[in-house]
Amino acid sequence: MTIRPICITGEPVLHQRAAEVVDFGPELSQLVEDMFDTMDKAPGVGLAAPQIGVGLRVFTYDYAGDDDN
């Protein structure tokens, strides 16, 4: 479990277009796992890779929604 620091302001990665994902190997898998851990700790319902300083077009989300419908 790795909790990564969240970039709020002043980071260049937040002002640049994120790159497309082209490598779907173990590094991406670890990034996604870290993003879920970071998002859960924040707490939040979504997190984009640039928010943790990674310039890739990756996001995670977890929303249970309203189960009463």
C-alpha cells in the first residue's frame, strides 16, 4: 500500500496535457493500485494521475451510489 502525495497547486504536471497510456505492464498496475490507496486515504471518489504528479491519462473512481433505488 503506497499513499502518494496529492498535488494541489503549482505543479507543472497539473498544467500540461497528460500522455496517453501505451504500456500496460506491471508499472501501470502499481500506479493504479497506488492511486486507489491514495484516493481512499484522501478520502475521495476519484483521482487523476496528474493529481499525484504522474502525467498519464489515468483515473480511478469508486462511487457506491444510492442503493435505495
